[in-house]
Amino acid sequence: MRPTIDSSRCVVFRRKAAAIAIAMSPAFLHAQEEQPPPVVEEIVVTAGFRENDLMNVPASITVVDAITIEDRAAQHLESVLNTAANINFSSGSSRARFVQVRGVGDLEQFVDPKHFPSVGITMDEIDLGGTANAGMLFDAEQVEILRGPQGTRFGGSALAGMVNIRTNKPTESFEGYIQAGAGNYGGWNIGGVISGPLSDTVTGRLAIQQNKSDGYIDNVFLGRDDTNGYDETYVRAVLHLNPSDESAYSLTAFYFDGRNGYDAFSLDNTRDTLSDIPGHDNQKSFALAGRAEWQVGESSTLQAVATWLDSDLEYGFDEDWTFVGICDGTLCDPVDDLFSNTDNYLRDRDEISLDIRLLGNSPGFDTQYVVGIYAQQRDEDLHREYYGDFFSFYETQRQAIYGQVEVAVNERWKLTAGIRYERFDDNYQDSFGFQSSSDDSLHSGELTLSYQAAGSTLLYATLSRGNKPGGVNTEASANLPFMQPVFQSFMQTRLTIDTETLINRELGLKGAYLDNRLILRAAMFHMDRDDAQLESWMWDGVNFLWIGFLDNVDGFNLGAEIELRYQLSDQVELFGSLGLLETEIEEITTFDLDLDDFVTRNDIDQAKSPAWQFNLGTNVAFNDKLSARLEFEGRDDSRYGYYHGESIDSYVLVNASLRYRLGRTELQLWGRNLTDEDYAVHGLYFGNDPRKGWVKETYYQYGEPRVFGISATYAF
């Protein structure tokens, strides 16, 4: 078999409301008897070792296709995550950087390096990690969201799950499109794509987009409405080379330049801020990914994937969220000038990786296998500007060997087993004179038994294990000499972080029913977290130190996901998803800001773990030119930290879009949060308002308000 690079497929799954089912009205009943049942269109999942039909993969996976991305007018990954059950994200920046899957995921980053988030994010095999501001969706084919440990494939980069952005590939024929849009809050974007053959054996694709918005904040002190805006440039170029039937090559170049504002928090918990020095969230990334495939014998393929990523990040904010003089003429006037400062983080992150694997099959035994080796190096330099300069230098090396085998026991039963062994080494030093080195060896993997029942029902049971490397609480260790004795005593046993291990048990079902009009996917899971790495904070008021650290605790997460699509008629499709989640931390000792003392909390929920969340809607095709989408999404309340008892409230949002197609031109009207709900995507708990004597309270970062716009696309 020739190892091609899919140069012929632009978009695998272009769903229309009338494409899945035949007519159900009485006028069509006679014709219905004379034609075969509709065929369920194939959705190809690429995040594993091989491309597979979503309905045949024994795992809990959500695929957000290109039509959904366009209907939601999604420019960035954060705008589609709410479509998936038991998926959450943390803000605290201009874009969502950290994702939570089934309640497991990082919350934020300041001083400590985070090379291995609990949920990985990749784009065309490039690991975005903590640089997810670059997760733009222009010219994206689909977003694949994998739940549960992905240890065999991704190791320590996917303890809880993986998000894979797959972009469109070069085409065999010449084509392209131009797209432009505008909306409220000064939003506009323009982009273009060109794709086609460059020679008999080479195809290419180039995508360029500029995305801008003033953001949703009014800085009333400065008289500006753009201090929390977006200014993002995205360029992607892809070359595919197919010189023979035995080899294929591809090269992807990726560039992202985001110059975004970060002025999100207000002392009054409104969208009106008072910052005199608004923050920023800038990122410039350049990446290369090369892939080669060679046919080895009759039934094996050798693949090699090399990636390189260089990112410069600058993240800073007005720490007091206000201006000098806010207390003039009030009771807090004598102390107002004591606290006015900014906090700025400049990071230079470099990464290089190599993955070599052999994929094969044994036709006589109906077996498929993969064996591979992996190596990665990451370097991160930090310069923090905060009451002086702080520098740190962190490097990690990672090597792994892995293997997976799929054995068809008979026509209905299949057994899949995978294992990965990884070694991690890291070195850290900073300008405070603190140094540390550590190493760890981890193993992860999965065992899945699947059963193809009568009809189209797939049943499966999975036992999987994931790991997240440990390390050192670098900020706390560096500040240890400057803490009060009570904080020193507490941190002495928490300077190092143990490896987190997650054991996942999962039962699932997938199938097509009612003559393929109903598509159902469901899963139940129970996950044990051993030495879970949870983020917490302490406040040393005497020495004026905020001390962030990771603490190891035990807990569990259990729940279920249900996704369905139902073709009500040729014109109407219904869709929905529901996530149910229960989480618990057995015991955690934290510094309670209200009590100004350490407390032990037992049997509490994990952060960013709503008990329920849903997405429900309909697609309507009025004719072959006009279509519409209406959807509702919501989630329960959830705590957002462990050093307090506060939570983020529940919410329900309404989104809609209307499309009109005429020849090569398409017009779209779209809107999100049409009822203009105020809802929080992040929270902080501390005292920051001098007018109230710095009394401790919750401050919210709000999600986008009612936004709407129009876009036009011309294809050629």
C-alpha cells in the first residue's frame, strides 16, 4: 500500500442537515421502501497512530467538524470547547491556555515552568503545550478532543486527555477561498487560502489570516475600549511530496504573532476597569514539522516526524487594577500610594522533538502493531519584572519507547494493548541562587477490549494509566529563606512534587440506530488520582509574598458523557451532548486567607469540575441555499481554587447562525451569547480594593458578552 499524505482530501466531513437521513414525511414513505437506508458519513480521527473512523474507535472522543467551527464563527480553540461534554478551560489570560478534561487539568501559570500540562494541545503534530494562544482555527478541518489518559501515544503530555487541531491539507486540484468578517466591539478578520499542485509530485497549501477586536472591556480611567483586545496574525504553509509509491513527505511551517491586551479584572466586578497600566498577553511563535513515510515490505510503514517550535511570550498585568489617586479625598487616601505595581513575565521557550515508529500488520493473524521511539528537549528562560528582576533557566529532556498491538480475536472481539516507557530529566536554576536537578522513569499504557455487536453497535471496556512528571516547586523553593517560619515549616515537606498517576476505567457504547437517523456515543468512567498535582497559594503578609505551589493529594473523578445526533427530517437535524461529573479530594491542607491560618479540607470538589454541562441545538436546511443553526450550552457552578471556598456560578448561553449560499459565495450572520449573560471564566479570591480596606472577596474574569457579526466567503 502506498504511504500517501492525504493530499486529496480537503475536508473529511462536510455535514449538511439533509445529508444523514432520508425523508420521514408521509409523502416519502413509499419511496423510502424502495431505497436503502442512509449511510452514516465517515468522520476520520487522526490523533492516534492510524486514521480511523470515529464510530470504530473504542474511546470517548468528540470531533468538532469544520461546519461547526464556521457556524460558531470560532477564531480560536476556546470558542469550540463548550461543545464537548466534560471539557472545561481556564482563562486568566487573553485566551484559554489550559484545558480540563473530566475535571483534570492545570489552572494557571506564573513563575513555575509547566512543560507538561495535564491536557496536551497539538496542531498538525506540533505540541503547543503552554503556548495555546496560537490555537487558531482558520482553515481548520476539525478539532479532535480525546478524553482519558493517552499514555501510549503521548505519554506525560496527556495525563487526562488530548486536544488535536487538524488543518486542511493540500489538494490535487487548484482551489482556494477568501474570507472576511466584521462584528461588534470593533471585531474584524480577513484571510485567504490557496491550494493545489506545484508539480506532478508536489502539492502545497498556504493560509493567512489577520484577526482583530477591541475586546469587551472599557477602561474608564484611560478612556479606552481596546485594552483587552486581540491582534493576531496567523500563517501556515504546507508542502506534500509524493515521489513514488513507496515514499511520501510533508513539511509544515507555522507562524503566529499575537499582540493581545490583558485588562480583564475590575475592582467592582464589571466590564469597566480602572487600570493605569493595562496588561498584555503577547506571543510570537514559529514552528516547523517534517514528516516522512516509507513503505517497508508488503505490510509495514516506517514513519518519522520531527518538530521544532520557538516561542517568545510576554504576559503582564496591572497588579492593583487601578491608578494612583483612586483614594484621593477618601478614608483610604493615606495608604493608597503604598501599593501600585505591575507584574511582567517574559518567556523564551524552545522545543525540538523526533518520533520514529514502525506500523505494520500481520494479515494471517488479523493483527496490527506499532513500535516507536521518541525524544524531546525543551528549554525555557524566564525574566520576571516585579519589584526588580528575576531570572530562571529550565531545561528538560525526555526519551521514550512505546508499542501497541491490536488483535482481532474473531469477527466481533478485538483486544488492544499499549505501553510506553519514558524517562524525564530536568535542570533548573535562577537568579536567587536556587538550583535543582531531577529525573524520573514512568510507564503508562492501556488495555481495551471491544465487541462489535449485531448491527452497528460497538461496546468497549478500557483500563488505562497516565502519568504527569513531578519536579520542584521552584518559586516556593527560591523564596523559602524570605518566608515567615510558619510558612517555611509548611513548605519544607512540599518543595518537591511527586509524579501524578491516573488510573482510568471506562465503559463505552457507539452506534447508529433507526435506519441510521440516530447516532449515539456514550461512556462511563471512574478515575483514581494518586498524588494529584493541585495548585494552591499562600499569602505571607509580613514579607509581602504571594507563594504559589503544587501540592500532592489523592482523589477520584467519575461520570459519564453522552453525545447524539438525530435526523428528524431531510431539513432538520437535532444534536446534543451531556456531561456528568463527580469529583473529590480526600484531604488537602491549604492556607485559608479568611482565617489567616492553615486548614485541612476533606472530601471537597476539584477545581473547574462542574457537576453537569450540556450542549443542545438544531441545524435546519430550508433549501439548498439557506440554512440555520440554533444551540444552547451551559454548565453547573464549580470551585476555582483550594485556598478558599468560593465558586464560579452556573450559566446558560444561546448561540445562532444563518447561512446563505449563492454559487461560489457564502454569507453568514452569527451571534454568540445572544441573551447577553454575564458569566465568569476565571476567578481570584483576595483583597485588592483599597477603598474597602483590602477586604478579601471574589473577583471574576468574564467571558464574552453578546457578540454578533457577518462574514463573507468567496471560493475559487
